[in-house]
Amino acid sequence: MAKIMHVQTVLMVEDIEALKQKTGETSTKDALAKAVQHYLECEYTHVENMWTKKLEKVVKKRSKERTEEEG
């Protein structure tokens, strides 16, 4: 059985609204839950050089797309 904990934090209203928009959720609770779940599952949150890994992935994708367009 999973343990559940109630947590609270203080955030700017603008940040909450942006998070709701980005997650596609209408409630603060659902938007925060979705964001936390994404953070825990995202491959980039466990890497020290997160931005380097992300950029490498984008460069590979664009290189592949260009190769496909040319070929």
C-alpha cells in the first residue's frame, strides 16, 4: 500500500498559472502532481550535465532530419 503525504509550498500565482497551462490541467493540485511525476520520470533530471545531454539529443535529431531530407 502506498503512503500518502500532504505537502504545502508557496509559489507565485503566475508560476501556478503557467504550470497549469503547460500541463493542460485546470486544478493546481493536478498540475503539481503531473509536474512532480514528470520530474521523477524524466531522464534529464538524473544527469549532472542535463543541458548538454538535451542539446546532444536535439542536434542528433536535427542531423537525422537533414540527412533524410537530402537523401
